[in-house]
Amino acid sequence: MPVPDLEKTLQRYLEAVQPLVNPAQYAKVEELTKKFLDGEGPELQLKLLERQMKMKNWVGSKTIAMFFLLGFFKVFYSSNLRAFKLSLE
């Protein structure tokens, strides 16, 4: 799986956030996104690209474990898993 392009990812992020916030909040999100793009974003992107060259799966099992252990998937706890199961049948 290739590392997604940083600028395209940030643009998609802004497009996803825009309908969820008011104009003042969106302006702040835009400002922070630009700050990230002009600051640490490219350095972090480079680290991901280097990791991609060294590993078959740059996401890696540690990253996946972190998402589960630190609770980044809290939505699963409050989701209707029965409806999910029915949609798979």
C-alpha cells in the first residue's frame, strides 16, 4: 500500500471537515492544516516514505495495535454491530 500524498490527504481532510463545522471553525482548521503543511508535515511524510521503502506494510502491526489499544476505534463500541452483520449477509 503506497503512502498517500500529503497535500491530497490534507485537501481531502478539509473537504471532509467543512460540512461539519461553522465558518469560523473551518478557518481555524484551514489555518492549522496550512501550518502543518508548512511545518512538520513534510518531515513526517518523508519518514513515512522511508518506512515504506524498508517495509512491505508501512502501516505495520505496531500502528494497528496502537489504534486498538489507545482507543482510536471507539466508534466500534457504540456501533450497531448487529446491523453491520446483517449488511454482510
